Amino acid sequence: MSVNGDEVYEFPDEFILRSGHSVNITSGPNAVHNPPESLKWTETSVWEDSGDPAKLYEPGDFLLVETP
């Protein structure tokens, strides 16, 4: 979830983020879709260039991690 804009990205049902791994969620005209390392959200820019923090929730609205 983008904190500043309240946009929400829902991972594909088949996506699994393994322990110790990371994923980049990209948006905008140069967004990259190269699963499982990079997932394309949209061709429209979502993240603010000034450092839009994000929150990652698991099902049931349990906050797992928040970026600064």
C-alpha cells in the first residue's frame, strides 16, 4: 500500500514471497515485469518521486513491514 496516495497493490494469487527474498513493485512507463524479482503494477506512475513509503500487509490486515 502506498502510504501517501493510499493506492493498494494486490499480489497475484499464485505469487509467493519466500523467506529472505525480496520483490520490487514497479509502476510508470518504464515499469518492469520480471517475476518473481519484479512485478509490474501499472504503466501509470503510482509512487511519488520524493520517497513514498509503503506498507506490506498479509491477509487479515496484519502489518508485516513498513518502509521509511
